[in-house]
Amino acid sequence: MAEDVLGIMDALEISQAHVNGVSMGGAIAQHLAARHPHRVRSLVLTSTFASVSNSFRRAIEALRDSVEQLDKTTFKHLNQWMTFSQSIQNTCEDMLWKAERQDALYPTHGQHASRSR
């Protein structure tokens, strides 16, 4: 995906850019900066990671491979379960419900199911 970003920059004739990566975008931004440092003027990373465990990678792959078979609510629940630690899930339930309601505003592959509380 970092190479895709580079391709977009090339197509738009952007020789250097200030890059801001959030979550998986931050991981992609890190790869872009590491592989093409002369193209990245500055780098801002938010809520991201430099590497993931094998179990997390496999969970993400399973989610990716089943996205078309899952309804939107199930997809969002599994995503939250994989993204947030057990401690956060146990202590910040209101924040998770709020995030889920916010996520429901954005369609995912044509599905519009949402869960209200």
C-alpha cells in the first residue's frame, strides 16, 4: 500500500509531502518513509503500530477474508474486539458504543445495518 501511495503522489506530480498516518495508515506511512525518505517531508503518526503479532495479523486476515459475508454490525464488533485491549473493552464500554454508533454512519460495502443502544 505504501507503493500505492507513491503511485498516487507520482500521478499528482507531488515530489514530497507531509504525511499523516492514522492506525493502519500509520503503518503504511512508516513503510513509505522507510522506503522513500526523500519523498516524505514530515511524518505524523497517530494510533498506529510498527509491527503486529502473528495472532493479530491472522485475525485481520480472517476479518478481511470474511468482510463480504458479515453484516455490518458483526464486522464492527469483531473489529473492535481485535483492535481494543480487554482492559479498554472492560472499562470504556461507553466509548466503544459511541464509536460503534459513529461507524454506523459510514456504509460498508453497501450494508446499512446498525445497532443502537
